[in-house]
Amino acid sequence: MEKFFLLLYSVLLSLAYFIALPFLFFFTFKAKYKVSIPARFFLWNNTPLKADGIWFHSCSFGEAKAIKPLVDALPENVLRMSTTTHTGFDVIREYTDESRYLPFEPLLFSWIKPQKALIVMEAEFWYLLFALAKKRGAKTLLINARMSDRSFPKYQKMGWLYKQIFKQIDEVYAQTELDKERLVSLGAKKVLVTGNIKLAQLPSVSQVMEKPSGLLLCAASTHEKEEELILNAFADLKKQESEAKLIVVPRHPERFEKVADMVEKFVKAEGLTCQQYSKNKKMQSDIMVLDALGELVNVYAISDIVILGGAFEPIGGHNAAEAAQFGCKIISGKHYFNQKDIFEAVEGITVVEASNLSRSLLHHAQLKETKIKNKSDITPIIESLKNVL
């Protein structure tokens, strides 16, 4: 049955791959994908990872950052890394030169070399990735595994597929007991709750920024439509506190210029001033657009209030603990379904409807300072990896 499933899955995915080739070629001309798509779907400048290493696969910028405590616990010469996003790639190549974009599944047959272990972050459920790595001798681990309230029903509908995937996974490390129950119901074996590894080692300040006078707000990891909401709420606050300043940090770098243009038009209409961080790093204007990666934690360290993006629209939220480690007052929207476990681990977050954001800012003195209630224990994961060295 397992061999039949492997064959059927591979054939169907290969057919989908060939059908999609013309569209993939078209997307290679878009700036966002000009490196990742040729590497992932055409193996352009994408040679296989060296054999006999510890292979980590993560997707996003945040996931790639979160594995750093595990990376630091292992010898550099055994590290192997892969990702599917250009922001994730910018992080993993800092860990080792053995960093690659993960090829699309049918291409893995000729690409994967034998490794000592494969460690996959969160919800990257690629059947051939696990199956081929395991068949070629790797211990397979799924870490920081989660099943949100929103996604779990979708996984249940495809339960037959996930039962086959979990047959290829040796160890699963879940974020919470509820995640463990849901993963087991889908076929996961040997599941241990270790907490969210994003809390194991939060990013630290890389440079000390000079805090401007007055109340400082940070609109962190914002998405489409959220900037407009936050700018309008800030304008209301500005009438009450003239020295208040705002730093806007878009989540995706491809939106930096669009948000900067939006802010420029907004300040002209409101009689305020603005600047871009890439052009002037001193906070001299009413509003700054932080158009650089890796600086958000430095902003958190000097912020009084953080308006956490990704939750005023149905995105799923972002990591509140990174700001909470500095005791910032945090305001979030209600759509934080992908960060429920982290929100439960942080005390003092204010969750509001989008329509009430302005009111919350005007009454900011009533907001609570946040703190992290508990962290995670990654020791079992490290011990498991060291056993294969």
C-alpha cells in the first residue's frame, strides 16, 4: 500500500508540475520570485545539499529565525538548510553555505542525498520530502508542530493524506497539548509537547536605537489595509498628544515602497511629516517607515506601544512575545488564530476590534504592560539530534 501511494502521489504531482510549467516560467519575471522559482522548479543554481548532515527545513523568515537555538547547539560542519521563501533564505544562509531553496517535490528524487536527520518546522507537510529523506537513512522530525482551530478541520478532510505523511515522521514535537491531540488524531506517533520554540530564544537587540521624546508607537508586521487603519488611529492620537511618533514596519519587504508612498500621501493630508529608515535612521519625523529586515526587535526595545499587525485582517497574527520581552503595551486585532499559543503565553495583550483601535490609543494609559509567562524546552529535540551524530 505504501509503495502504491508513493507511486500514485509522485505521478499525480509530476503531471501537475508539467501542466504548471508555463505559468511558473511567467512568474520568474516577477522580482519577488526571480530567484526562488528558478531554483525550486527548474533547479537553477540549486545543487543538492552535501550528504551526512543535519538538515533543517523552514519556510518563513520567522521560522528560519526560530531554529537558531537548535542550530547553535550543533557543529557548524553538519548543518544543512533549506527554505521556500527568499526572506527565509536570507536567514538560513547566515547559518551555513550549505543552504538551498527546497525543490518542488517531484524533483526531490534526484536532489536529496542521504542525511543523518531531517528537521521540518511547523506545518510544512511535504510527503515526498519526508518519505525520500527517511528512505535514504535520515531520522525525520517535525518540530514546533501546530494545528490551529481554523486549519484543523481542513486537515481532517484530508486525513487519508496526513496518515501517509505521518508514517514517514519518526518524532513529532508539538507546541501544546491540544496540538498533540489533534496531531495524534491525524496519525502522528511519538508526539512530545515542548512548547513553542519561538519562545526558546527570542531575538535580541542588535543595535541600540535612540528613542525620540514623547510617546513612541510601533505598527509591527503590518499587512494590506492595516496601515490605513493604524494611520487614522494615530492621527486621532496625535491631536491629543502632539509629541507622539509612529514607526510603521510592513511585514513583507515587497510592500516597503507602496507603504512609504501611502504614508507620504497621508502626512501631506494631515499636515505631518514622514521619513524612510533606509534614507534617514534618526527618528525626526512624526511617522517613520522601517523599510529594512532584522530591525524590528531594535524598535520594540524603545517602543511604548506596539500595534501588532496580521490580526486586524484575517491573516493569523504574529509573534507577540518578541515585543513582550521588553514589557511593551501591545494592542492586537482579533484574528490571531495562528498565534493562539503565543498569545496565551503572554500576559497583558489588549485585543480589540479594528473599529476600536483609535479609542484604545486615546486611552493608552489604561493599557497593561506585557510579560511572558512561560517559555519552551528544546532540550529533547537537541538530545534527539545529538544521538544521530
